Amino acid sequence: MTGAVPARPAGSAAPTVTAATPPRPQPARPSASGASRSARPAGTALLLIRLRWSLTIAALRHSPQRIVAMVIAVLGAISLVVCAAGGGITLGSRPDMHAGTPAWDTLHTGVVLGGTGAVLGVLLIQLMYVGQASSMDPRKFELFGIPDRALTRGLFAAGLCGIPAISGTLALLAFASAYRRTGGMVVAVALLAAPVAVMVMMAISKAMIALFSILADSRRARGRIYIISMPVFVLACQLPGVLVGSGADEAVYARYAAVAGWTPFGAVFALPFDVARGAWGAFAARLAIAAVTVALCYWVSLWCLRRQRERGGEGAQVRSREGIGAFASVPDTASGAISARLATYLRKDPRQLVMYASPVLIMLVMLFEPGDSRDMVWVSVAIGGLMLVALEGDGIAYDGLGFTLEAISGVRGIDDRRGRVRVHVLIVTAYLTVLAVVCALVAGSWESIDGWAESLVFWGIGIGLSFSALGVAEVISPVLMYPIAPPDRPFSTPQGRAATQLLFPLAQMLGSVVLMLPTSLVMAVLGAAGVNDLQMMWAVAGAAVLNGIGVLMLGTWLGGIVLDERQLKVLATLRDFASLQ
């Protein structure tokens, strides 16, 4: 028969197809560029919202530590809402809280400046800790054929359904009662402005993270941005205190609020006050600013997503280096190899390098404080060591799966602990010594014997606290592990783990301070014995250093035992963390 396909072999299940048989139509595949018209944005948004909470709930089922962190986060959110409601009720009950009074003007200034500061603070926190490159990273949806527009809107909706966004919205809604003496219209506008403010905050956050992801298209560039952003965040946190202590009057702050009210960060918070004074033109202009901000941020996020998909993995560079690096400068032992590996990691890891800027930032902040604050620079030496070794409390997680080779090689836990301690002791001692010399020059402590004694006592306290924190870290790092951002994406945080990253380092610092109790007892005994100030300072410096060394030696020994006992559990945990990245 003309055009017929030869008969199929016996036993074959394939049907016979003739030339007259029309081909089956193939279903249209959704375009990655968002050209598919059959997509359902609303369905995509609901699906991504469900996925966000499914990932969070699944994470809680695997670890009681995450449950504790989530409970703390929820309690913090509830406290924020309760405080906002209490503040709104208290302010709204004042008889002079209506338009045209000094109290109303003060409220106007405080709300606009406070809201602007909150938005900027959230942006910095998003950039450093939360980030977009988490479990809801847009790049993880590349294989599902979701149109770019639907994916961008869906991720935005998922962000609005998180605990931070919900608690922020409820807090702003609860604070609306502060406007009740000005009229129902003002309260209604304040209620409508609450979700709008959160939407603007979320849109700016998403656009900023997406844009930084494009600009930092290599690991080195991302590390540089991360190292710069952390000091900026620390200085920004100190800015309100500097402004309050500057002695500026209320008129100056009112001018600041007037400027902030016309920026995308503070325009929404000025809406109730425009309605209260009948400035409907300004009200419409600020609404337009908010709408344009959201639209522009949406466009930026969409453009960044498309650019990421088009460029793929461009920007990656491979560099080679001759020699064995730090391994040539350490003893030819197991602990020496651990020291070399840690030194190599520290030199290249932006997540840990940024902590070395913290003591210097504290010193600069103390210099910026109003009044004669030169002596306050010694705070940077006293507590700087705590910050230098804060991340060692999760040091194994920062090593990542590289720890697997150590376990396979049969390295003893005590050798691992000694190798890590060796590096951190050298860094902390050299760093705090140089910082103490700088502080002595700034504070003028080198001019007298008492000044030298003061320098020595702060240096001793700083060394003692850092050694104590290091000893605690060597014990808890195999136990209280928490997932961290991958080195090539230091801005990110695995879904639902941000609270853990703040809780465990805090526990390490508190434990370190408690273990310095013998130094406090020495101070109390010497004070009761009537020892003069000069002798007291020398004795306290020596006691603090010896106290820290004792805790460090004990922590190194116990940490080796704990690591040997939990080695298999540590490996399983590291594999779990790697899956989150």
C-alpha cells in the first residue's frame, strides 16, 4: 500500500502509523521569558506562598533548635505588635493629640523619621542576612518554565506572607489608634497606609537584592559588597544615637522629616498627616511616589531575573597559585594542617573577614559620640575579642563538607581543636595589641603611668574575653550548629534560619562572659583589701589573661572529646546544611 509503514514486528506495542495519519499536536511549552499567555499569575502566587510555608514547616520538623528559634521570632513579632498597639493607644488618649498642636508636630516628625529609619534598616538587614538567594531563590525555579512576570509577582506575594511582613503590617495597623482624635478619615488613611508601607518596603528590598545579585556577578565582587555593607550597617545603627546626642533642637528634626517625607522610604508614613491638614495635593503626590516606587522596583526585579537567565554563569574566573600556601608555614602535624586550612579559609571567606572590621568600627563610633569621648575607645579593645571569634562558634559549618576529608583521614578531635585555636590566638593577640596601641594614642594614655596601666587592663580584659569565647566556641561548635550562607552568596540565609544565626552566637558570648567570673572575684577581693588603683589595674589585667587561658585550655580539651563523640552526627548535619545551599 502506497505510503504505508512496514508492519511492526511481532510483540511490538507501537501502533502502525500511515502517511494519512495526522501528527499529534504538541502542547505549547511556557517560555522562560514570560511570553506564555496561558499562565495564571494568581495560581502561581498562591503556589509559591504555599511553598514558602511548606519549606518553613518542613524545616521545623527536623530540629528542635529551629522550633526554639521560630518561637523566639514569633514572640518578637507579638511583642512588636503589642508595643505598637500600646503606643498608639497611649498617644491617642492625649487630649492635645490633634492637628496644629506641638504634640501633633512632634508625632509627625517621629513617625516619618522612625518609619524612614525602619525601612532603611530593613533594607540593610535584608542585604546581609535574609537576602533573596534563599530557598525561594528565583534561580531555583528555572527548570519549571514559570513566566518571569508570574514568578516575580509570586515571589513578591510570598514575601508579603512571611512573619516579618505580617508582623510589620499588624504593628502599623495597631498604631493607627494614635490618630483617632484627629478624625475618622485620618485613622482610615493610616489603616490603608499600613499595608502600602509594607508593600513598598518589600518591593525595594526585592529590587535591591536582585540588583546587587546582578552587580556582584562573581564571588569576589559579592565578597567585597558584603564586607562593605556590614560596616555601613554598624555605623547606621549608631547614627540615631549620634543625632540625639548632638543637641539639635526639634526644628532641625522637623526639617529632616520634611525631606524624608518626599522620599520613597518615608512618603507613605506622611499620608495621615497630609489628610489631617487637608493637603490633598501632597497626599496624592506621596501616593504617586509609592506607586511609582513599587512599579519601578517590580521592573528592576523583572529585568534582573531575565538578565540572570540570559547570562547564566558568566563572570566566573579561575585563578591558580603556585606553591602550597599556608601549609609551608605550619608544623608537619595533623593540627598544623588544620591550622593551614583554617588560615586559607579565613583569608578568602568574606563571611568571616567582615568580623575583623567590627572592633575598628566600635572605636570609630565611640569617637563620633558627642562630648569628650576619647576614653570610650577602650570599649573596642575590651569587647573586640568577642567579635573576632564570634563565628568560631559555628566554625565547622563554615568549613562545610571540607570537614569530611578530615573525618576520613582519622584526625583526632583534640588535633582539630588545637589547630583552630592556634590560628585564632595568633590573630586575636596581634589584632588587639595593635588596636590597644592605636587607642592609647587616641586617648592619650601613653602620657602617664596610670594611662599605661589603663591600657594594660583593657588589653588584658580583651585578651581574656576573646580566649574565653574561643574556648566556649570549641565546645559548642560541634553541638549548636546552624546553617550559614554559602561563600559565593554571603547575602543569603536558608529559609527559616535567620533567628538561629542570631541566637547561638549570643549564647556563646553570654557563656564567655559568665566564665570570666574568677576575674570579677579577684577585683572584689582586691577592692576589699584596699589595694590602690594602680596595683588593682595590673592585677586585673593579669587575672583576666590567666582566666581566659584557663577557659581556652579547658574548652580545647573538652571540644576535642565532644568532636570525637559527635563526628558522624556532625557529618550528617553538614550534608543537611549543604542541601539548603
